[in-house]
Amino acid sequence: MVRAIVGANWGDEGKGKITDMLAKESDIIIRFQGGSNAGHTIINNYGKFALHLLPSGVFYDHTTSIIGNGVALNIPYLINEIQSLVERGVPKPKILVSDRAQILMPYHVLFDTYEEARLAGKSFGSTKSGIAPFYSDKYAKIGIQVSELFDDQVIREKIQRVCEQKNVLLEHLYHKPLLDAEELLETCRQYRDMIAPYVCDVSAYLHQAIADGKRILLEGQLGSLKDPDHGIYPMVTSSSTLAAYGAIGAGIPPYEIKDIITVVKAYSSAVGAGAFVSEIFGDEADELRRRGGDGGEFGATTGRPRRMGWFDAVATRYGCRIQGATEVAFTVLDVLGYLDEIPVCVGYEVDGQVTKDFPTTVKLEKAKPVYTTLPGWKSDIRGIKKYEDLPENCRKYIEFVEKEIGVKITMVSNGPGRDDIIFR
Ligand code: GDP
């Protein structure tokens, strides 16, 4: 039985917390896309952790954590992340890395940084983790697959090809030091030795696991609106954030994904540039940012303050649809307990017309929010375990959102901890 845990919004919905929680009853947790450019914050009995590359199931000793072929694999980063868990008392996790995953090279990070600097004010707000250059190379067929590390001839030819192409850009576009093939070969040899203990044919492993009835979680990074095809292109990430891609990025049949748990945040937050219709500013935003998440809405990877906004029903309904949501986990609801009333964006006004359909980016840039205001509940809902025990206005907020997005909210998260969850 395969379940996907994915985001309906711009990321940072609290997927990590939901994954960590559901991992308790799972055997295998898989990262299938993205890289170390986003983080999941997890709070459990070992402490508070920001994971970037490892799936959020690594804290249990009964789980196997997998880096699928769809991930941008930063090898030293992965090794450090494993090391840092072990240093803090977490039992050494069982980790498998796909032999078909591709490797994020140091030059990807350089190119990301150089390009952001070149674009200056018109940049995409990249985290400079090398993700866009990595996926560009993958599809330009000059990426390096894990399996290639183990063949000296293949890797030498690949590096040669990379250097020929990259050095033209480095010299003439960026005016930066050139890549040295011998140095890169040495890096690849080091990477090979670091990753060797973890490498396996992940797709074959999962084929058997599915046949054996194992419980498998696919953990998405970022959310629907950052998907390169269906999101707010070009202010998107470089790999698909959708549950459907879980089949490709892990190497399993699409029909095996039976449940798509789509994580929806009770208000909006976003990092990086791009249209954000229900965005709020000034003191109103500062207060929500300060109270948001666990200890404020600041990027887990970059520490950047997140952009804040009210709940956007137009974007979220679309985000759920494009994920194929079968159920919704509604998170960080406790944060809204301070508000007298809560605006919810229920429509977009574009060129004088109100729509409930999420438009393409060109139109999105012109959209103005249409708000409905719901009464707040003015109390702290943390610690509540039963849905009926939530304040009436809080339940009304949940039920209003549920009706707007058209997907059943089966879980309500009312705190950052593993047990802060209300099942409906
Ligand atoms: P992810 O990338 O989707 O896993 O999300 P992040 O980890 O970046 O952001 C979610 C933040 O909200 C983290 O700091 C979590 O600890 C926190 N969080 C998750 N669920 C809840 C919740 O229900 N209430 C509160 N207050 N914080 C939560």
C-alpha cells in the first residue's frame, strides 16, 4: 500500500510533521524529487530537527528511508545529515539510495549562485542549492548518475563533456574560474566511496516491497504551486512536486499510489518570488509570521523570512485537484487563535471579473483577492484531541475551508509535535 504526502500550497505546509507521524505505521519512506533546497522541521522525542535530504521517517528504527531516482542527490550533504542525526542520539537509520539517482555536483551550486547574481533584481529567489542547474543538466543528458560513479571510463568521458560545455559559460558569460577535469574526477571518486554502502536498485526493491504488502510513504517536497508544469511558472522549482511524479521519482507503478494525503496550511506562506494573491504586509504580516509554524515562519534552509498571507481557497482547491488529493491534512490551525476575525480568499478578480479558477501566471499577476471574513475563536486549541472539543468558530473555519476546496479534511494539526493531531 503506497501513500503520498504532498503539499497543496507553496511548500512549508507541514508535510514533515505529517510524514514523521505516519511513518510510525510505515515500513518505507521515500523522497522522490527535489533536493536539499527545502527543509522539513520535525519535533520528536530526540529533539528538533531540520531535515533537507533525508525523508522524515528516519527517526524510527523500524523504517527504511529511501532516496529515489528523482532526487537531486548532494552526496556530502546526505552523509553529513546522517552523521548529525547519529551525533544527536538517533539510531543509525537504514538508508537506500537509488543507483539511478543523479548527483548534484559542486559546480551546480556555483552556477546557481552565478546565475542569481547575473539576474540580480530579476532573480527567481533560488536557495542557491544548485537545483535548477542540476535538473537542467539531467534533461540535457550531461547529468551524472550514481551508477556511473562506479565505471572509471564512463565517468571520465562524462566529466570531459561537462567541462567542455561549462567552461565556455564560465569564461564568457560569468567570467569565473574554469572547472578542472582532474579535480572533478577526484571529487567523483570520493563521492563513490561515500555513497557505495547505500546504493541499490530502488525500483526493484520497491517492486518486492509492494508484493510483500509493505506500507510505503512517498514524501513530497514543496507544493503544487511550485510544480514546473502546473505551478506559477517560472517562479517554480525544477522538479515535479506532484504525487503523480512519485511513481517516476521512486520507480513504482502509478496505480499503486492509493492514497494522496495533501497537506494544506490554515494560512498562506511562501518563499521566493512570484505572484501571491492573498499576501499581507506590514504589522499584520509580521504578527502572523512571528506566531506562525513553530517559532516563526522563517525558511528551514535559508532562514529567510517567509512571505505571509491569508488562506487562499482558489489556489488551494487547484493545488488539491492537481495533486489528486484523496484526503487533506489541515495544519498550523492553532496559530490563528489570536485573531478576532479571519479573512479567507475565496475568489480572484482578474480584469474586472471574479473567478474561482486558478489562472496561468500571466493572469495571476493581475489577480486581486476577493475575501470573505470568518469569526475567530480567540483561544489556544493546542492539546485538544477530539474534533468536537474544538471551539465552534474553529470547526466552522475548518468546515468552510473543506467546502471551498472540495476534499475531505481527515486530519487537523493543532501543534508542531507528533501527537498534536486530531483525526476526524
Ligand atoms: P514542510 O516542508 O511541509 O515539512 O514544512 P516545514 O517543516 O518547512 O514547516 C512547517 C513548520 O510548521 C515547522 O516549523 C513545523 O514544526 C511547524 N508545524 C507543523 N504543523 C504544525 C501545527 O499544526 N502547528 C504549529 N504551530 N506548527 C506546526
